[in-house]
Amino acid sequence: MEKIKFTGVLGQLFQGYYCIRGYASAKSLKKISTSKYYQRKQDDEHTENIRNFIKQGKNLMYPEIILGYRVEYNFSKKDAISGINPLSEITSGKKFKSNIHNISFKSKKITGAQYGEFVGCDTFARYITLEIGDFEAPFFSRIDGNHRLEAIDKNNQDYLVPFSIILFEANDKKSEVSIFHNINGKGKPLLTEKLLENICDTDIFSSQEVQGIDPIYHKVITLKKKLNNKSKEIISNIWTKEINTGILEILKFLEKNNLKKVDINKVVSKYSKDFEKNSKILFLSFLYFYTTQLEKIHSFISWAKNIHLYELKNGNANNVVDIFKKEQDSKKKTIFISTEFNNTECKERYKFIKEAIEEINNKYNLDVKIRPLKIDEHNLGESILITEEILEQIQTNGYLIADISTANPNVYHEIGFLMGVNKQNTGKYSGNFLLIKDKESEKPRFNISNIRYKSFDTNKEVKRIIKESLVEYYELEL
């Protein structure tokens, strides 16, 4: 391998660390250095974004790469020079070569008029040259610029980039970690909203120029133009007056979930009262369900209110959507059984219904739960009207089996309630319930006379009907 040669200026930072500054090949800096344990985990997406930015070749500004090097020397080796301080050898202008790493340093002081012109103040400074020969493993640590270096690969053109190399004593293992912390922890980051305002809220850039700076800025501007004043007001309130940041987060959410042709103005017009608590995750969740599962949106609103989701100002909307979906899926595997409480025949029929469900569970390895409407089986520990509990159970369970043989008014009431919920959520009255009736009993009453029901002669036939219906509802194979 050819020797790698760097030339720069060696100076002392605030009378503390010695630092070499200069320009070098980006590929060479990458080759001689490695990421250390204190660095954040490599983010492939971030690296790819930097790589694309470099390839784009517009408005390029490359901050300096900061490397660290602990000046090491093995005094126990043959021909080792005793009594020297390796770092002092370098800073005093003596030629120094490490007998551990294949690296040498040679410097000369900047003096006279040249010195004053170069540094502009009365301090230490030297021209310095580093030569690095063959090595098995990189011995420079990356303090800042790890992702920028990783973005340089063999398919890229090489670039001349600025660098700083901070020199440490051989046994100093703490300083580079402290400097990494100071660089990444002390600075106050520029807010996303200010960055977006600088590009999106000015007329100094053409549409093509904005696209060249970053396509996401162009998308923010485009979406913002489509929003009416009410939508802008809602988004601004939810994102605490940072409307550009809100639009950016909306765009990222839509792209992540592959949501296209989302009419935000319609969503705001129809559900703006539900955003009064200014919850970001609720707003994004509404966009999701309005676009993909409109029939679920009323159930989502009810669920969000029940668990006080409105109080959660920030969070991950995708996680909320996933939790709601899982809960809905769990509810689909619960069967609510509506029958007359004090009828002997109904009670006997219930046993066959229960057996049918248990056999389906065993055959298909399911965990379908049975929730009979018997208040004595559900000790809630509080006073509650039977009708209230019935309605709550119907609303929160996935499938209803109703025995209408005795024309019990409460059973009809429960069916009617579920039909109303279905109509509101899906536009259809039926789909998630089964009506069964003894052939000898009177015809159905009220507004369910046109709803399909299944008649039976015996309880064994009830069992068959239940099993066939569950196979169809859960899309199982016979």
C-alpha cells in the first residue's frame, strides 16, 4: 500500500489539546479511521441521504471530519528511545515515529511575518506532515463525521475535505469521549421549523431550486398550497404554531404507510371537533383510518375516548394504529350470546352453542371467547343497569349470536342496537351477527323481519348451524 500523506497546521486549542487542521482525501480519512463505541449506531438511511446529497453536487458544504489519535510508543521494544514524551516530541518540532503504529510526524514552526499573517494572534502554530504506512487496522478514531465518511465508497469520486486530528497522550482514554459529548451535546440544534421556513416560506428559490436542495421541501410547499385555511389553522394549533413541521410529519406518516390521495381538507372538515385536544397522533391516526378503513373511524373515536388517548400530545401514531388494530382483531374473536335469561329451553340451547364454539376452537386452534349475556356471570362490583351492560358488550364484541325463538324484547333491542352501530360504521345493517329461531316459534317481529335468520328443529341442528356460521365468519376451511 502506498503511504498516505497529510499536511496541515498544528495548533493548540485554548491552551489545551493539540490539533492538526488541513485538507485531505475523504477516502484516505475513511481508510485510516474507525468508529468507536461511543458513536451512535450506524444509520444506513442517514448515510444514503448524505451519499445522494454528495452525488447531487449542488450547494455542497462539507463540515470538517474530526479524528482522534492517541500518540503511543512502546518503550520495551528493542531500539526504543527512552525518556521521551511522544506528544511533546511532535509539538516541539522534532521528528517522531511511533514504533506501534506505522506513522511519523514532522513539523516546523511558522515564524515572522508569515506567522502573524497566518494565525492572526500570538499563539503556538506549526506546519506539520503525517506519513502513514501499511497497517492492519485503523488507529484513528472518528469523533465527528462518521456518517459522512461512510457515505464515501468506491463508487464515489474522491473529494478533498477539511479535517481536524486531535492528539492525545497515550494513556488518555477519556478525552475523546468528552469531546464527542461536547460536540454532540452542548450545541443547541436549529429547530426543524426554522430550517423549513428558510426554504418553504420565501420566494427567493424557484420550484426547481427547492427540489434540488431537498425534495421533501418541495413536497411541503406543494401540500401546503393544497390546504385550505381551516386545515392550516388546525395543523398549526396541533403542532404549536409550527405548521411546516406539522406538514413534514404528515408527509412522512403518509409515505411510511403508503397512503395516497389523502384529502386532508375533507378529514378536517368532518372530524375537526375531534382534534380540539390538539393531539398529533390522533390527527395522523384519523388520516390513516379515513383513507384505508373508513368503517373503523367511529370505533376508533370511541376507543380513543375510552382510553383517554386525547390526553397524549405526542407519540408514535403508527404504534397507536397497530394497537387499535390488534384490539379490534382480538374483539373479533369474542362471541356475544343474546338469549332469554329465564327460559329453560334457551338455557339448554345455550349449552349446544357453547359446545359448537369449543369444538371450533379445538379443531382450528383458535381462542374464540364466549360472553353470554348473564349478569350473574359478570360481577362488576358496581351498580349497573342490565341494558347498559348489554349495549356495552355488544359494542365491544365482534360477533353476536341471538336466539329470537321467544321474541324477547331485550334480545330485539340488542339486535337493533348492533344494526345501528353497523350502519354507522360500515353502511350495512348485518354481517357480524347470526339470528337463530326454533321453527315452531312465531315469525320475527319489528325491523328484523327482512334480515336473514336460520331455523332449526333440534338443538343438534343448532350446533351444526353455529359451526357452519363460524367457519364462514372466520374464513376457515371445512
